[in-house]
Amino acid sequence: MFKVIAVDDEQNALNRFERLVSQDSRLELLKTFTKVSDAVEFSKNNHIDIAFLDIEMPEMTGLELAEVLMDSNPYLEVVFVTAYNQYALEAFKAHATGYLLKPLSMEDFTTQIDTMEKKLNKTHTVEDDRLVINCFGAFSIKKATNSTPLRFRTSKAEELLAYLIQSEGRARSKDMILDTLWPETDLDKAANNFRVTCTYIRSTLADFGYTDILIRDHDDYSINTARINCDYLDFKSKINSPDTLSLKDTEELVNIYKGPYLENRFYDWAEETKGWLETRYIQLLYRAGKLYSQAGRVDAAIDAYEAVLRVDLYEEDAFREIIALKQTKLPPAAILEYYEKYKDNLFKEYGLEPSREIKELMRKISI
């Protein structure tokens, strides 16, 4: 049974609404209001599934009221009820689930509830699988049981979610978020953009059955990390001391790092973290190379060090390790050929030549 309220400054309209609700066993009418302020106060302390709102009211329009109510009930479904159909476009811009014209008919009312029932039942379904969020390589969000990624209405919605994920469940104030994501935008406009962006996130997640991912506590916002599986969070929780990891743990972390953090996303706030993660990944690869070498797995060790060079071609320590390993299985000519390819790639990428130490190393091999 879905909990509903109605707000209309005309008592006769509310009386008609009450009669309609009484004929639908799917609905529980919590209360009706002729005063907007009473509805706002009630919503702060009560869970509401659906709000039926008149649009033309003296204290506040229904469009404005919908925004206020959704602050305390983020997943509230809104149906606008009015005699003026010219408000339809504005209503749907405000993310209304439905739109009914006065005088209400039982047929239209029932059709609207039929439509909403499907959405609400989906939203209220208990999800056993967590939301899967990948931050390494292409940023993606999907259900564990469904490979189709979530698509957000705006790039800012995706960015805000990524920012809160990077915060690892720690709350971030509204002011901090505005400063970070809308640093050069007028404060009132930034605040409006933020509110709309939160609505987009909640709406998209709710469509997938997740209503407890984005958490709001007064003016603080965070991600419920207990409801997600995230490669970034897994990596961060295990990477503190790369040089002490076992081979098994090292391989696990290397496999988590599928590509640069938030690849192809150019967020100023992520750059420091991106660099830190890349440094840790390189340390992991060196650790893997060392452990593979100790285990006599030469080819695996070479692969690990070559992975270092794919991240940073000027990591000459990795190149030295590769040469030392190749010397155990290849003739000098093959090693010199490998060096020539390395030298060409270094020049193409950085416009640099190998260091004097590397040149001296290769000269000794060629003798």
C-alpha cells in the first residue's frame, strides 16, 4: 500500500480526491492539506510515496512545493492536479510522475495509479545485488545482475556521483560540493544546478531499484558504500603498503586496475587522486616483477615491467629489469633490437633519448 498526501487550496477538490482514494485499495491517504506550510512540515517527519499537488496555490506554486517536498523525501513521486493544462510542460520539467486535469475522473485517476504502481513496486523491491561502480578505465555504473550501464541525464550528475565515491563514504557539505563542481558559477545558480543534479541521480538510481545510494543528512551528502561494489574503493582499502604484499594480493590489485582512474574524464578535483593511484599501480607492477623473478617466472616478470613502461616509458628502472631478464634467455642481437624499439618509442612519445646510463648498459651488451 502506497502512502499519499494531497495539497490543494480548495477543500472541495480535496473532498473529491478523498472519495477517489477510498475506492483504490492500493493507496493509504495520510492527510490532505489546504496550506502549503502544513504539508511541508508534515513531510519532514513522515515517509510519503506519492504527493498529489495543485499547481495554482496562494502560498507557493505546486511546482515550487514539489521541490521543497523532495528535499525531505528524495524519492517522492509527484502528480500535479490542475484545471490548466498549459502547465503540463513545466510540470514534467519538474520531474512529475503524472499530470491530472480537474475535475478528476475515476478512470484517469485509476490509469495514473496503474502506471505509478509499476514504478513504485520496482523502486521498493529489496535488492540483494549491490550497485557495481567501476572507476578504473571507462567510468561505469551497473547492477551486478545486469550488464546494461546506467545512463545519467547530464554529465554533471555522473560527475557528482564520482566525486562522492572518491570521498569513500565520508560526507561532503553542500558548500564544498558547490565550490568543487561549480567553482565559477553564481551561487544561486550553482545551488539550483546542484538540486537538479541530485534529482537526476536519485531518479536514475530509483529507476534501477536503488533508493539508498545517495545519502543526505541536512546539508551533508555522501554515498552509501555498503550498497555498492567499487573497484576504486577495493583498491584503496588494500594498497597502503605495496612492498609488503604477497604475490596473490599483488596480482589481485593489478587486475583491479583496468586503466587510468576516471579515464577520459577531466575533473580538476580528481587529478591528484589520479596521480596517486597511478604511482601506486606502478609500485604494484614493480612488486609483481620482483616476486615473479624470485619464483623463476621470467616471462611474467617481463610482462609486469613492460606494463610499467606502458604507463610511463621513461621508467628506466623497469627497462633495466627487462634487459636483465632478457639476458637470461636471449642473445645480444635480440636484446639490442628490443632496445632500438624502446629508443624509437621514447623519442616519439617524449622527444627524448635514453639516459647516459642506459646507453652505457646497452654498449656493454653489444661488445
